[in-house]
Amino acid sequence: MKYLDYKEHREQGTFNFPIAFYHQLPHSPRYYMPYHWHHHYELIRIHSGSFQLTLNGACKNCQEGDVIFISDGVLHGGSPQDHSCVYDCIVFDLQILMKDNHACAKAIQDIMDHRIIIQPLLSRHSPLILPIIENLTSALAGRRTGYEFMTQGCLYQLLGIILQEKLYEDNTENLTQSGRLDSLKKVLSFISENYSHDISLDTLAKVAGMNPKYFCRYFRSMTRRTPIDYLNYYRIECACEMLSTKNVSIRNATISCGFNDESYFIKTFHKYKGITPKQYLKMDF
């Protein structure tokens, strides 16, 4: 069973309200965000600390108060730079704003068709952005009666400010369709399907259609990790998801996540998480 997927397939919200909210604290299963992509849009708000975010290979250092907009199809991932970092993720289907809304339909369609490319670091360009996001996260976190109206209203308001203050670029080429990015997506999908098995560097390079030396250099330029380091990092994130959400033993997590030796699994787990699997199991999620 896949507990994480580089191309995310998990439902975001419900069919009628496809918006999901995640409040990320240290030792949350996805506190360190694996490199991935999805067909949804995402907003990230940094409450405190600093967060290093990678978007299609470009690294951005995000600070407290930053609001980041991530378009559909963009490869992204990131790491808090210290344990003071707390951040929110809001993942949503933009189609929800199209329902019976003729006044805004053209602009929203332009965004979905990538004729309008919204700038990633929104809050650095307008002081109006952060108050909207604060209202949005408050509505989603509280889920009080009527929060669905508040949520959609905030998203409309956010898009209105983006268009009004021109926090976007016209007719920008959709970089996610470039050949090398598509190759990287194939590798990430392969890892998500096969992480429980032995995977060699040569195999990953073959999936990417590159020679191993060039593949290593390109993969590291995009993810800031070597392929094998990232594979082990991903496996540990899968293990965290299993241990925090399922009644799974450390031994079963070891085998399910592609490790043949439990002592090596424990050592690798400690390398990436700073604690042992046994300590992680005792945490209150």
C-alpha cells in the first residue's frame, strides 16, 4: 500500500468541497515535504521560522509571513530550516470557483489554462494578501457553520487581489511540460510505485532516459539530494505515515518501506528525523 505518492492521489477535501487543510508542526508525518506534484493548486503560509521551498528546481527561502501560491503540475517540495517552523498547506481544486459563476469564469479558466501564471511569493508583493490567508486558514481550521462560504469567499478575494495588483505573468510558457521535468516526474512516479523493493541508481537513470552520471547531476540540481539519498528520505517519510496513522510495528514498517535490515532502518530513520522509530511511536499526533 502506498502511504505517500510523488504524484498525489489522495482526496483533497470532499467531492462537493475539494479543499483540504493541513497544519504542519514538527514531527507531523509530512513536516518535511517530499518532492511531488498534483493537479490541484496549493497555498502555503509560513507562521513562524523559515522554510526552503523548491519549485520546478528553483530554490526559494521563505520566511515568517510569506504566502506561496503553487500552480497545478508544478514539481515542489521543501524543508523547514529549524524546528521553530510552523506552516499551513491549503490544497484545492480551482474548479470549485467555476460552478455557476459566469462573471469570474474567464479569468479562472485563463489561470487553469496557464495563460495567466500567478507569482509564487504573493505576500512579498502586496500587504493585502496575508490578511486574506489568515481569514482563510481560520475558516478551514475552525470548520464552524458556514465555513464553506467563508473559504470560497476568501479564495475569490485572493484571486481578485492577484488580478487587481497584477501579481501574475501573461502567456508564460508552462515549464512543467518540458522534457526533462517530465522525465523527473516519471522517476518520482516509479519511486512511489516501487519504493518497497530494491531500486538501483542504474534503474532510476534508465526510467529517466539519461545516463547515470548526468541523471545524478540533474536530479540533485532539482531536488538538492542525490537519487539514493532522496529514495531513502522518501522511504522514511512513508514509514512516518505508516507509524503515525496505522497500527504497524517497526519491523513491518522496515520491510514495507524497502529496508532489508531493521538496524539500518532505525539508523536511517534517526538520520532524517532526529529520533528513533520507537520514540516517534510514542509521540502524540
